[in-house]
Amino acid sequence: MTETPRILAFAGSLRAGSFNKRLVKIAAQAARESGAEVTLLDLLDFPLPILNQDDEDAHGLPGNAKKLKALFISHHGLLISSPEYNSSLSGALKNVIDWVSRAEGADEPPLAAYTGKTCALMSASPGALGGLRALVHLRAILGNIGVWVLPGQVCIPLADQAFDENGALKDGQKQNAIHTLARTLVEVTRKLG
Ligand SMILES: Cc1cc2nc3c(=O)[nH]c(=O)nc-3n(C[C@H](O)[C@H](O)[C@H](O)COP(=O)(O)O)c2cc1C
């Protein structure tokens, strides 16, 4: 790839004080330092109804789904930090994945917003597993819709105690792991072209 890799970064949480929003911000900055152009989103700025196919058939994609889909299409890779809700990803994140997966016409190839994208996953939770179980499901979903999910991932347990007042991770090894993950995403995205 000769152009600068463009990475779309967001957390799967809508919560204002979200640990995953803090975590993805660190990864987004690390990806920028590795030479990517990064767009950091807050899904709270893109409210969406729960996908109901009858409404979709009647009205098409809501404006925010179109905006998100266009953002996915215009970026080469994804950085996602997922909360863990009942051992899986949040409903908000799954709903976004579902809306963005929808075609807007018969001519559009299926899964246009996903096919061939790269992705790095991370998670944060106040629990001891750090959201690991959510990433198992999220990885499977994204892989099934054509996304190249990096084998490496980073989970932050005890997330309510993990960040310092500047938003950095107190554990230097974890902070380095997030930087390595983001750098790897940028390198792989560049190589896959
Ligand atoms: C509906 C619900 C289910 C949850 N289930 C889990 C869980 O299975 N495992 C876990 O570690 N934390 C669970 N939590 C706690 C979340 O990890 C915690 O609220 C976390 O702060 C959410 O991520 P955020 O800070 O990015 O919003 C759950 C929270 C909610 C609201």
C-alpha cells in the first residue's frame, strides 16, 4: 500500500465514563504514532434503533447507519475495544455491526463495509478476565463477515483501577501491549494493501 493506512477506532460502549473508550483512545494514539490516519468515534454520537427488518424494508437504513457504513468503507482497518456484557459483546456493538452489514441496493456486493478490512481487538472490564469472553464472540462474528482479525489481542482486567489520571494504563506492560497491537495493525494493514 502506498497510501497512509486509515484506521477507524471505537469502543462498543455508550457509557460516558467507559473504560473501553479510554482504552481505544490509547490504541488510536499509538496507531497514529505508527503512521496511520485514525478516526476515533464515539458510538453515542450515532444513535440507532435496534435493527428490525420490517422497518428496514419500509424505510431503508437510518441516517446514522449510512454514516457509520460510509466510515467503515472509507477506512482500511478497525480498532475495537469491546465491553463484556453477560460473557459476550454489548448489544450496542452488535447492533452497529448488524446495521453496517446491510446492503443498500441489489448492485452492492454483500458485506461491502467489512470484506478485507483488518481489525485489532481489545477489551476492558472491572472483572478478573478483562472482557476476554466478549472477544471470543466478537472475533468469530468479524471473521465470519470477512474481516482479517489479528491473532493478538489485549484484555484489561480490574479496569476500574487500571488507568491513571492522564488516561494511560498504570501497568507499563499492558500499555506496551496496546502500543504493539496498534503498531501491528498498522503494519499488517499496510502489507495487505
Ligand atoms: C448488562 C451487563 C452485563 C455485564 N456482564 C459482564 C460480564 O459478563 N463480564 C464482565 O466482566 N463484566 C460485565 N459487566 C460489567 C461491565 O464490564 C462494566 O459495566 C464495564 O464498565 C462496561 O464497559 P465500559 O466501562 O466500557 O462501559 C456487565 C455490565 C452490564 C451492564
